[in-house]
Amino acid sequence: PLLGLEVFHVYLLLSDLFRRLWNAFSLTSRALFDMLFQDNINTVPLVGFLNY
């Protein structure tokens, strides 16, 4: 029974760690996407002007 509790404890720790990593990754990717999207919005008129 003790081994089962240890495995369950490790499982909880790993799931918590994975959840934290996933949250950090999603926040970072979202911020990067917003930044790239913002840059694209800013550069589209410039590119259109150069092509025109």
C-alpha cells in the first residue's frame, strides 16, 4: 500500500508540474502570436504602399 501511495504522490507532482509548464507555454505562445499579429498589422500598410 505504501508503494501505491508513493506512486500516486509522484503522479500528483508530475501532473501539477505538467499543468504549470502547459500554462507557461500557452501564455508564451499567445504572447508571441499577439506580438507577431501586431507586427503584421503594422507592416501590412507599409508593404501595400511599397507594392503600390
